Amino acid sequence: EFIRELTKLPECEHLKKCYQCGTCASYCPSFKYSKVYNPRKIVQDVLVGLKDEILKNTNLWFCGLCHACTEMCPQGVELSEILSHIRNLASKIGNIPAHLVGEVKNLLETGQVVPPSSAIKRRREKLGLPEVPDAPAEEIRVLAESTGIEDMIRRKEEIEKEKEKKFIYFLFLMKI
């Protein structure tokens, strides 16, 4: 079922052609240095229909989207595009890394993912560089609303609060 859902997308049409040769993993810098993120394993899990396991897998976010897997695949599987789609689905159920949540909040509040610090502002002034202009906040809000990203962030925060409550309850039980 999951593979049918994915192969409806144009960038996923070659997914079923994957014969698990491992070329994607052998060229993947994330796999080379961590062994935690394995693009071949993700494709394997998609092919056998492990949708829930894939969407809850935090390792999805270790991919740097360098596209080496896509460029080197002998079957033309556009793995980096497939992974982008899978990440979007994972985000909708709250599987988003905390640092990305923070970056989205900064973007929505300031118009910048990483607002310049006072030290950076002073350096820019000292070097005679202009101030970094604020991004149009209203446009960013419209985009955020149309993509549903605020709802995804709220969902992630609800999940984190629920985990915290369960942890506190666990600690309470351990003291009894």
C-alpha cells in the first residue's frame, strides 16, 4: 500500500526498480561516517511496506540531501526526492528534529532561520556592511499557513509535552 502511494508521484516512479545493489549506501556521506542512516535500508523498508516504521524513524533526518544516491543509482531511483516526500509525511505525524522546530519558530517570528546576533550586527557595522533586512513576515506566514508547517510544529510540541508528562509520571512511580 505505501509503495503504491509513493509510486503515484512522478519522482518515485522508478522505486520498484530498486534491486538493493547498495550503490546508494556506498556513495552516501551520511552512511559513510555514521552507519546509522542507510538509504538502502530505507528503500528496502518502503518496498516491503513498513510505512509506520519508516515515518517514525528519526534516522530519516541524517540525510544531507546531497543527491549522491540519486546521481549514482543504476536504476534511476530518485532516492533523495523520495526521502524528501517521506520526510514530509513524517513531519505530519510529529517526527521532526528539535533543531528544525527551533529554526521554523525563528523563521516565523523574525523572518530569518538564524537571526544575526548582536556581535554579528556590530561586526557588520564595523566593516561598513548594511544591516540584514527583515524578511516580509506576512509573506512567510502565508507560506507557513499554506504548507501547514505551523500545525506540524504544534503536533511535535504536543508529542514532546506528552512524553514529558509520561517521564514525570514514571519518575513519580519510581519514588513510591
